[in-house]
Amino acid sequence: MKIKYDKETDAIYVILSSDTIVESEEKSKDVIVDYNDKDEVVAIEILNVKQNSHEIDLPFILKSA
């Protein structure tokens, strides 16, 4: 797992796998989940990190893949 922060876009990107991303879905405001071809979660992107507080239910996100 890798975690990256981009100052310019104020986004955190959590990379769970090196698989190719084939689909992305906005799960909630400012939270985007990327999937591989097996519908498994590959990465999670959180936007506007400094502007907003975020409560993310990771078990829900990972289960709903």
C-alpha cells in the first residue's frame, strides 16, 4: 500500500494494488474508488482534504466493490 498527497489538487491517493484501473466510482462527495477488471478496489482518492473533514467507512467501501 502507498499513500500519496498532492498539494496542488489537495488530494490523498491511497494505492492498494498495482493492478490496472478499469473503472472509477464516486462513493461519496470527494471520495473516488478505483477498480480493476475483477471489480476489486485498487485505489481510493480523497479530494479537498484540507477544505473538508471526511468520514470514510472503509469496510463499507471495500465490501461494496
